[in-house]
Amino acid sequence: MTEIFKAAEVDRRTLLRRAAAVGLMATPAVGLLSACVGGGSDDNTKQSTGTKSADNPLGIDPKAGVEIIIFNGGLGTAYATDVDIPLFNKKWPDAKVTYSNTEQISTVVQPRINAGTPPDMINNSGSNLMDFGAIVKAGQAADLTDLFAAPSWDVAGKTVADTLVPGAIQQGTYDGKPFAMNYSFTVFGLWYNKKLFATKGWTVPTTWADFTALCDKIKAAGITPFGFAGANASYYMVRALLTSAAKIGTEQCLKDIDNLKPGAWTADPIMKAAQAWGEIGNKYINKTYLGLRHTEVQLQQDQDKLAFYPCGSWLENEQSKDTPPTFEYAVAAYPSVTTSDQLPATAINAAAGEIYFAAAKGKNPQGGKEYIRGMLSKEAALGFTKLTKSLTVVAGAADGQTISPGLTSANDLLGKAGKDVFMGYLFDTWYKKLDDESRAAANDLMFKGGDAAKFCQRMEAASQAVAKDSSVTKFTRS
Amino acid sequence: MRHGKYPFIIGFLVVPVALYCTFVVAAYLQAFQLSFTSWSGFGAIKYIGLENFHKLWNDDLFWKSLRHNLFLLILLPVVTVALALVIAFLLNVGGSSRGGQTRGVRGSKAYRIIFFFPQLLALAIVAVIFQRVFGPDKSGMINGLFPDSWDNWLFLADERWAMTCILIVLIWQAVGFYVVLFSAGMGSIPAEIYEAAALDGASRIKLFFRITIPLLWGTIQVAWVYLGIAAFDAFAVVNIMTVDRGGPNGATSVLSLMIWRNTFEFSQVGYASAIGVVLFFLTLTFAALTLRVTRRESLEA
């Protein structure tokens, strides 16, 4: 008997010691994640350059290879492999393009940046994207001034900058210098099923009173009038709310928010917008959406269980597999909140997105920029729009082309808005922590009682906490 | 013979020790170093003393996350061990005894295999499956089973219950392993003891509390340590399943998730390292405490 117990005792002790070791393994993972601390700050990497000429405005070495990495997400990667790389190789047959793609940009690329061996051109996108503000402050992104001043790839007599839509460069500008090329051009608004609205005889509202009246009708028809996915896409709601605020008090109130100005979140336009949307949340939202993901809510819209969904123009392409023939995407501008709104009801938020940048400390930064110049050619932009059903910042590249109904609708919206198209806000990319807070606060506002004052105060406190935090690098815009 | 002994031992140790030093010890030291900096994850490092820890002290989310970790630390081992013990007992001793032989309930061999299934699934898959189980509308498995007239249960979208949902998933995933562990332990309890007790007229409940549990005490303590450590983690399940990752309103945030988000999303590696250092001491304290309690136990025995 005693022998048995002794043997068991030894086993147990060893086991316990092992168990303790397992526990100790958990923490060092943190250190591992940040391995190679401080690496990449040396400038001794040999970088390739060539002679500048009219044909080679960025002075790349025609024989040096270029390494690119593309985010594999909603836009796919075909535009890179089938359009951009062949285009680049046609001009530079001796420059080998090394291509890879990933769904986890920061996990794959951040260690390489820190090790001083980044890819030359990086598509920083997806839910796992790197904090681009931090990259810029660390001097890891190449200054794109010479790229935008260079002649366009295929539009004679114009510089690259001349061929882009207004505001495209501004969006990638940090403290006065451009570091990012935001490629895709997205129109934001309220998406709905044009066919459903036609059968029911519903018309798109332009005032808030029309909006709520229509929501009542939709609700009576047994359809959820408005909704968004609380589990992972409440930032669509943040954009809706802040778009309304900008319509009430012009884009200035968004600039104040970006600049972390005290009182920016408690300003009157934000408060009014939060009140109006909070009421929509109270009356017309489906409370279970708080626990749903964007794919689930978007599917419900495709099944005509949901009428209005706040989103950007990528929606139609994202849902193309699930859209039944009875569904035709169309987009409406957010209705005016008050009768004294400073921007007209047709005003919309449209912004450049999808960051592409050249790594400053890679082997061939000029080559990375040249690749971006190729992407900004009319030919590549048209190829991108055809493959991804998404517009680009290259002005008029898709003109005269038959595109999808949703994109046509977005184009119409742009036309109607005229000069009242505003870029929106940047705090969500500048200060990720504030972005995080805004998502939680928007969920709270829309699903838990619509308390506008609480929303504003909570965001104001978070904004001022960021402003006071010296470990967060700050940016400003005008 | 004697001469060959040391090279032999060193030959065995050199690779694991080198790996351990590189990937555990060095990484630890670096985490400690970084916790005194405001490093963003890119570029130069600036030392800021204890500021990160000061900030941590005033961070509501940190205290919330810590509470959630403690919630798991208390309930995960208790519930899992209790469930696993009962199931293992039923599988091994709970059946009718024929000819003085104790045996499990009918079909216990098949049950033992089935209970182990969750252990074979990657935690990420378990999380995705349970996301569907806890779906907040009628497409969710549990809500789908309810009659249509009932209001939907929000589960993960309800701040009061979200953490309990996480606990249930962790228990579901872990319980099978401990059933097997305890079964093995019960298998090594000599049948004569049960036989003798049964002859003395002990009921099944008495067998369980008077014989099984005391003789399994060592194994139970091992289980406690393992589960306690699992409670300090819970990252995968929280990251995949919860609303707004750690929400709603931080209702499911845990320390490991905070470390991840601060490192990769908020570019505050220094701050994340400070949380890592706190987690290190928590784990160490927990392991030391448990070992201490066990030592006393073994002296008494």
C-alpha cells in the first residue's frame, strides 16, 4: 500500500513542477512578440538607386528587385498579380517583383520592419493593420513627395498628383508630408435594396422627419428599419453619427475631434447628431444586432429583414455571393438632422482608403515608389475597379465604363453632392485607443438607451486622456 | 562509465536550455526592460521609469480585466474539477457492482471517448462553434431551441452574462481531459478498498466522498494548478467570441487580451509589457502558493 502512495507522490511533484513551468511560459510570449527591440533604426542597409531621367523620374535601379506585400482581404489580390505586376514588368523587365500576400499584415510585416528588412512596398490594411501613425513617427515610411510630383505613368503632361481626386494626398499626409497612398475611393452612406423600396413605394428620405416617418412604415411592414453589427462593425455607426454631425456643423467639428481639441466631443453638432441617432437606436434597431457580426447583419439585409445599413461602397462587392436577384444595392446620403444644417442634404462623406506605402529602410524604396506610381496609372486603376468593384483615387479612371448598380448609385451620389464631399475624420487611424472607445460608446448609445450626453462625455473624457498621454504620438490637421 | 556520464547529460540538456534561454528567459528580461519604456513598437526607446505602472494603477479596464481573470481563477477549477470528478466516478465506480467488482455505468467506455472529443478541437474552433451556440437571435442554437414567443437571450451581448458564457466554453473544453485524468487516477485505486467498503455497506455517495476523493487528492491538486493557469490566459476564446473583442464595454476583457491589443493595435508596447510583468508576478504567486499548500499536504500524509 505505502509503496503505491510513494510512487504516486513522486509523479505528482513532477507534474506540479511542470505545471508551474507552463504558467511561467505564458508571460514571456509578450517579450517574444516584441523581439528585436530597437532594431531597424540603423541606416546601414544598402539601398538601390539609379539615374533619374524623363523615363525614370524616381531614379530607380532598373535591375534591382522590388518586394511587395499585399493584404488578402475584401479586395482580393488579383489586381496585384494580374494588373499591377505585369504593368510594372512591362516597363521594367529586369526588375524582379517578389510578391507575397497575407491576411495578418502586422504579424507578418512588423517584425521585419523592426529587423531592418522590410518589404519595399506594403499594403497596410485589414483588421490586423499596423498603426501607421507610429510607423511614420519612427521614420519607417518613405516620403512620397517626389512620387506625387513625378509625371503620371500614362497621362501625358500631368504629374501624378494632378491625376488624383481632391483630398486623396491630404489623407495620407502626416504633419505636412505625404507618406501613404490611399488607393481605393469609398463613398459612405445608407445602403438599401432599390427593388424592395420600389415595390413598397418607399422613397429615400432627405429630412430627419421623413426618415423617422419612413422607419415607422418599414417597422409596420415587419422589417427592421435600421441596424449595424455591434460585435465587430460598430465603427460604421460611428461614421454615420459623425457624418450627421458634420452636416449639422460642417467638417470643422470633425477636424476639432481629430486635433483632440477640448470640448470637441461635447460640441453642439455632435450632441444633436447623437440625440437623433440615439432615438433611432431606441425605436428602430434590433437589439440582438449587438451580438452579431457584419457578415450576419449584411446577410439579413440581403434577405430583406433589414432596410437601411450604414456602410461604404465596398458593401456590394463584399456581398456579391449572397445577393439574390431580388436585391439591388443603392446608396442614399444621410438625411439632414435639423432644418438649419450647414451642409445640404446631398452632402456626403467620401474618403480614400487602403494604405500603400514604401518602406523607408528597405532595400529599394525608390522601386517601391515606382510600383505605386504604376498603380496610379489610369490603366491599373481601371483594372482595379473592374476586378474589385471599387473606385480609385485616380480621377475619372472608370468613366464611361458600365459598373455595377451599387457603384453607379455611389457615382450618382458623388455627382449630386458636387463640392459638398468631405473626407471625414482621421482620429480612428491616428489614435486607435480612441477608435476603440468610440466603437464601445456607439454600441452603448444605439443599443442601451440612447443617452446622447453620456456618449459625448465618455468620448470627451477618452479624447482628453489621449491628449494628456505623452506616450501617444500626436498629429494635427487643418 | 563515470567519465561518460557528464557529456551524456550535457548533450541532452544543451538544446533545451539554449532554447529556454532564448525564448523564455531573454524574452522575460526584455519584457521587464520594456515595461520601463514608452516604446511604441517601432523606432527608438525612451525610458520613463515607473510611469506605465502608475498609469496601470489608474486604468479602469485593467482592474476590470483583473477581476475577470480572478473570476475565472476561482470558478474554472472549481466547476471543472467537480464536474470531471462526478463524471469520472460514474464512469469507473458508479455502475452496479456484480460479484463484488465495481464498474462504471453502462457504456462507460464509449462515454470516456466522447468526453475527450472537445480536447481534440483547437480552441479557436471551439470558440467559433460556441459563437453560434450563443447566437443572440433565432439563428443561435440555444435561442433557436426556445419557443418563438420568448425574447431572445443576448448571451455575449449582455454585459451581465458575457463572462459566464466564456466560463462555460472553457469548462466544456477542459472537462473531458480531466475526466480522463481522474479516471486514470481512480484506476490505480486498488479494487479491494472499494470491495471492503462495499462489504461494510457503504453507499455510492459514501464511496465517492470517503474513498475516491481522499485517494485522488494529489491528482486533483495537479488539475487545480493546470486550470488556474488556463484561467490566466483565456485569450483565444475572448478574442474570437466576444462583442467588440473584450466587450461590450470591457465586460469580457482579460489581461492577455489587453497585452495583445496594446502591443499590436494601440502601439503601446511599453504599457503592454508592464501588464505582462504584472501577469508574471500573478502567475508566479499563484504557482508558489499552490506548491506551498501541496507541500504541507504531503507532510501530513
